[in-house]
Amino acid sequence: MGFFDKIKQGLTKTKTKMDAQLTGIFAAYAPGDEEFFEDLEETLILADTGVETTTKAIAQLRKAIELKKLTTGAEVKKEFVQILTRILKVQDTMLLLTTQPSVVLVVGVNGVGKTTTAMAFAKVLGLDTRRVQFTSDTVPSDIIGFSVYDKKEDEFVYKPGAIMTNLLLADEINRTSSKTQSALLEAMEEHKVTVDGKTYALPDPFIVLATQNPVGSAGTTMLPNSQLDRFLIRVSMGYPDHKSSVNILRDRHIDNPLDRAYAVVNKQELLGLVQEVRKIDMRDPVLDYVTTLVEKTRNHPQVALGVSPRGALAVCRMAKAFAYLHGRDFVMPEDVAAIFPDVCAHRLMLNSKARMMEEKPESVLAEILKTTDMPVLKK
């Protein structure tokens, strides 16, 4: 039995046991029963859901039970699944990136944890990591490297730049010039750099996490749509809610939780995951569904520039990763719908009328998903 087969077998056993335990907890639910919430909290923590996530989910469940007047265990379980799915959405999106070489853009205002999230992601992957804090005086050679004359060898020697690593954290990419941005994005697209006529391949795997602050335009060069299209996915981070803010302050009262993060996978294991994801089956009806969704973005009355063929390929790649993380060896239409907004929102350019009406790309994509019938896969 291979390494990943053993992991899958162990996860399957654990999942089966936890499913049975949770089913029993929800089946025994009775309105006003505090023991139900205590048992649920204990089981979720043992399942490694995380204390902060568990606390937030149970608080939202209490509120939902009160507002919606839920009385049966089945109703409470259905509501809890929806709550947990919403909370874990950003975490699941980051997990998808571990299954393939990726370029991701994290967008958010100051201090919401863009860089911290990226650094935690880098630590748990156990990859060689470099960080570049982009400024107005960052030049292309800082990123891709340069040639320097070696007097002893009587020749020019290539000195690698920051991009020669497995995971590059490009912090505040909008703070540098268009020339430097172009050098970085060209390397990300082609997975190689050319310096003084010589081409050098980038390490494998290769992942770029770039952050961008959308607030404040002084001293910034926002990425144009043609360059945004090179990013596999964009993740937006907003302010945490009140409960989460309190938990953040409590967790950092004594030490930094990031210091306790450790690698859970190595380079060889990650490359093995990449190969497994590439083998995920994607049938013609699903490919037709992706094509239909993409074509609707190009013909939508509020869109000036729709999703490109590169974007359609990105949808397929992310859908495969999504299916793999959910234990399937084939892609379902629901997988495509789940990742479609995060993969395509940054690729849409709305027309002037839509911008005047303060429409968002996410609302356009939601409408397209709602009005497009999902295919039914035959066995």
C-alpha cells in the first residue's frame, strides 16, 4: 500500500467514526439541551476542527436555532453543515492550492492577516520559501536574478533572484512598478526565467502567494486585467466578526500562534498529490458545463471582458482539486459551481454601466450559476 493510500485509509476510518458520533449527537438533540452543545464542541475539537472555528460555529448555530426556531435534530444538523461550510470556505480554498502548482492573489485591507495567512501556509507545506516586500524601487533583477562577472572564472555567473524557490510570498505586489510586475508574472506563467539570453527553470513545485491592498492608490500600480488573468485564484479577506476578534486577541496575548505551526507534508509528498489530482476524471458533460458558464460571462450584458480560455483551464484545475479533497476520483458539476466564483471573479471586467450601478463580479457570476442548468452525470 502506497503512502497516500495509507493516509486515505486512515482518514476514511476517522471520518466514519466521527460521522457516526456526530449523527448520534444530532439525533439526541432536544430544544434547550445544553449538553448537546457541550458534546458537539468536544467532538469537533477532537476532530481537529480547531478551537476558534468550533467556538464560532457553535455560536452561530445557537443564534440560527433561536432565529429560525429549529426543533428537530435533522434541521439543526442541516443548518450546522451550512454554517461550517461558510466558515471553512477560505481555509478550504487555501487547501486546494496545495494540490497543484499555483499562483494566488490575496486581497484585503491593512492588518486583516493576508501576510500571516500566507506565512502559515508556507510553514505547514515545509517548502523552501522566500518573501519579497515590494516597494517602488524594487527592480526586475531582484526577482528573477542577474548575471555578474566572475573574475576568477573569467565568465559571467548567474545569481538567482528571489523567485528561485518553491514558494514565493510577494507582499503588496501593487506597490512596485509595472516593469517589475511584468517580470514576475511572466516567470509565473512560463515557470522559467531568461537572463542575458540564458533560460533557467524554476523549482518544482512552484507556488506564488501575492498580496494586494485595494485601499489607497498613492504609490501603487494596480495590476491590469491582462495580468490578473494569470492568477489561478483570488481570495478576499475582510474584517473578522466580534467573536473572532476576541479570540485573536486572546490567542496572541502571550505568544504568536504562528510559532507553533509545523510542516505536515514535504516536497516529494506534495508532488505526489499533484500527480494524483491530474488523474482525476473530468467527463464531457462537466467540460461542456464549464464551457457554457465561461461563454455566458463573455455574453453577459454587464460584462465588458469575460473569462478567457486560460480562466476556463483554471476552473478545470481547481474543480479537480476540489473533487480530490472531497474523496472522489471524478469531477461533479457541483465541484465546478463551488470554485467558479473564486477562480473567475478577478477575471471579469464590468462595463461602465455596471460599475455606475456598483455591481460586483461576484453577483454576475452568482446569476450565471443560478440560470445555468447543471448536467446530470450517468453511471
